[in-house]
Amino acid sequence: MESDGGLSLLSPRLTNEPWSNFVSAVAPCSHLSNTSNTLDCLRSDQVSSEDVLQALINAGISFSGLTPWAPLLDGTDGLIPRYPSQSSIKAKFPIIIGSCLDEGTILQSQAPPNTSSDDAIRNLIKSASSRPPGREKEIQQIIDRTLREYPNIPSLGSPFGTGNDTFGLDKGYKRGSAVGGDLILQSHRRFMSHRLAQRHDGNSTQAQVFSYLFAESNGGVLTVPPEFIIGSPVPGSLGVPHASEIFYVFGTLEDELGPGKVTTNALELSQTVMDYWISFAVSGNPNDGRGEARPHWAPYNPDDPMSIQLKGQDTRMISDTFRKQGMAVFNEDPTALRR
């Protein structure tokens, strides 16, 4: 689970309108748009794939937004009867789960802000939670705590480790990147690492969890697939963003970036990462002793949480307690965020 994040589960009432608009735009089924019989029509031979694609365009459905097509919480007898945080985990198999150092930078607009940093964070949390009915007080508490735990101080923001440098952008950019990355991705990775590791009884390797933090910057040259990048970000402003590890995992750094754009540290790390991943795929454990010599990757322990930092010549185990109080804001009551 690379750069793993979590989507809020929505109530069907929030998706009725976009669904009705979509069905209305499918000519053979438009008369059924406000009924409960839409799927049979959409699956029938009278509807072609061209009809569906054209309906998406005509209805103005955008896949760049999450809300219209997010997973639905659909009741006791439904496919998703309850929030993931309330569901028991019965499957027992080993898992690699991790994220990148600066997950939120790629999600944050670099355009001049039209609202204050505080208001932007309020809107982000309200959007992420979809404001479940009856939980307004809890959502407001999450907003208030977030504003306290993530002050508008550039040295504390993302890209992390860049001091007071704002890259010529509004200083709220680094604050918003930190909040967005932790809310949507990092806190979810930590929450899932804890929950999944609790399946492990200590007597087998069947349910071990191996957590990582990818932190290699490749000398400032981005290693992100271009389709993930929006616009023309200011150089250095993304840090180590979402999806930075993909080319390392597949050993395609030089193929994707071209000659002279990959550091020796990055190439060596790519070999290490591939050895970890191949070892895990074969044995369920990244430490099979084969391939290049590499640091031992210890399984996740909720009582003493550790992740492996994947970073050039500084690959090592680190404590998974960074921004502990900040991420606790999102993880202490996950149902308030529909998680």
C-alpha cells in the first residue's frame, strides 16, 4: 500500500443529485433518473459505452473531485455496512504500507490564496468530513485543535526540513500542505499500521506490518510521474511529494528522468527498495537476506511504533511518532471524519 490514504465514506443523500444528473443524461434511461431502478437499465444492451461516456460529459461529472464517486456507507445489509474504523479485520497476511515525506504538497494549490490560512484549513476539514449530521460539535473541535497543532509557521510546514523558506509562495502553502498530507494520507497510514499490526499474535509472520516513510529527494529533481503534477510548481516547493517512490520500486529512474538527472544515492536506494519489495513478494518479509546488504526492516509494533526511513545513505528505522499530537487530532475519533 504505497502512499496510502483514506477516503471518507459518504451518505447516499450526498450523491443522489450527481447520480440523478448522470442517469438523466443517458437517453435510454433518463425516464428512470429519480427511481431506484437505474442500474438494470444502465447495464442493459440498449446502453453503449459511448452513451455512458457522453453522459458523464453532458452531466458535468468530474473525476478530479472525490465527492460524487466516493464509497458509500450503505447500511447493515449493504456492501459497506459501517466505517472502516468500526470494522473488524479478519484477514491475516503481511502488508507493506507507507507514505512519502511531503504527501500534501502535490495536493496544495500554489495560486495566491483568496482566503486566510485558517479558513482554508476549516474548508478542507469540512470537505474531508462531509459534515456528518449530528457531529457538528466534534468537527468544530477537530478544526480548532488542527489550527493549534499546525500553526502558520513556515519552519514547521511541508516540505518538511526546509526551514523558513517559502519558495516565494504565501507561507500558508506550507501549513496547508502539512495539514492536507497528514489529514488525508499520513494519519491514515499510521492508523492502519496500528490496527493491522494488532492482528499479529507474536507467534507467526502471517500478519506482520512493515511501515515506511520515503524521504529521498534525488538532489531536488522530482521523481513523480508527470500526470501527478498540476501546473508548474515552484522548484523545490514539492519536497518529496506523493508518488515519489514509484520509479524506485520499479527500477525505472533513469528511463523516466533521463541521463544526468538521477543521483548515485537515488540509484543505490532504488536497488535497496527493489530488494525489499521482491523479498516481501516472495517470502512475506522484506528481510530474506538475499540481494544487496541492507538495513533490517523491523515489523510495526503498536507499543513502540517504528517505520523504516527510505533515504539514500540514511535508510534506517525511525520512530513513528513525528507530529504525534497533530495526527492524533484526526485519528482519535475517525468516525467524525467518516473513516
